[in-house]
Amino acid sequence: MARHFVSVKEVINDFMLTLSEDDYASNASDYHVQQLALRGIREMGFDVMKRVKSISLEVTDLNTVNLPDDFVGMLRIGVEGTDGIVYSFKENKNISIALKYSKDADGNLIDSDGDCVYDREESTFSHSTNTVDDLTDESRQSLFEGSKGRIYGNGGGRGFGQYRVNYEQNRIELASGSDFEEVVVEYIADEARSKNPSVHVFAEEALRNYIYLKLIQRKANVPIGEKQVARQNYYNELRIAKARMNSFSKEEALNVIRKNFRQSPKY
């Protein structure tokens, strides 16, 4: 585990030790606190502390890639070159992800579980597409002094492949002119599903306040004022954690200025 992360187990143990006998959350069980802690890092992970992971996955015979088990959202997918750089694919939402109805030997539709919804099965075709070099001269036109450019509407931008995320079948559909054995997937992960969940030290106090808020939120014997204070404390700690994690240093500002200066036209 990285040094700037604390395991959720340590946060739970610390929270239980700090509870006193007359505390509103003193009768909470360890299991209940654990479930609230996992829910807290999942909720904060979507806004404050996104856990980005990168993994190399094999491409199946159907030109697809199975999604990681802790997948939440896609950042990018590509292939790693010999220089160690990941060359990204472009998203193409026109790639077909259609299924087809299952039929028996007589050609009748199958409803195996009797829920009035016919069974569906995977189509057996694989995806393919043309690269930029595969386009014929008919898809080009002369623009000026013999130079040729793409006809408007045909699309542009050279990519090393195309993809579409198929959430229904938990996989990524690839459409590439080349055959890749492995691809690199960078994605937002669900930290609550990891083997040893952890939280950033900047958000440790926010997680404690989240657990306490959820423990007393639905209790009728807790005064409304205590609930409001707990809610305010949680959002204050969440705001502080977000400010710490999104800090913009002086060196980063100078790098942006230098980059813009290099990209400016020179006369």
C-alpha cells in the first residue's frame, strides 16, 4: 500500500476506539461501520479521490476485451509501443453491440426462466474497420494546388484503433485494422471492491465524519441539531480534502505558462 493511503480497517478501528458510552453511535456494530466505510469511499471516490488504475488485458478471438472486475468508468484504451508510450484508440459509438434472440431447433424463441422476456445470445461476427491508409482516392478531393484532403463529413484524426464499451456484456468491443494481442486499459476503479480498501490521508477525517453521519441520520432519539452539525462537519471535511487533493502548485503554473509560450506562433 502506498504511504499516502490508510487502510479502511485502520480507520474503522480508530473510529470504534474513539466512541464513548454516551455517544449516539456507541451501539453500532463493527459490520455496520464497515459497510458504511465502504459506501463512503465509494461515494467520495466518484468526486474527490478517483482511483485510476491501468491494466494490460488480452484481446479475445471475437476482438473484445473483458472489463476489469472493479471497473467504474473508462478513461482511455490503447496499445503500448516499444517506447513505453500508450497510443490511444478513439471511441466509436457506431460499433455494433447488438444481440440476437435465442432459438431452438424448430426456430422458436426461447424463454428459459418464464419471465416473458426472450433469451438473447451473443452475435458471432467480429468487428473490423479501415485505417486511414485503406481509404481509396474516391474518399479524397483536390483542395488547392494539387494537395488532397478528406471530404467534409468523413471524419478525421488518425487513431491506432477504435473501441466501444459494451456495458451489458461487461466488455470492450474493438474495431481495429490491425490485430492486437493485448491492450492497455486505464479506468476509474471502485476502491470498495478491492482486496484491501484504502483511503487517501487527505480524506481520512472526511470518512470518519461520513460514518458518524450515516449512523445517526435515521435515529429518532438523536436531536435534529446533532444531525445538522454532523452533516456540516462531513461536508466541511470533504471540501478540505478536495482542496488539498486539487492543489495547484507554483511549479505547475510555470509549466503551463512555458508550454503555452512554446506553442505560440513565432514571427
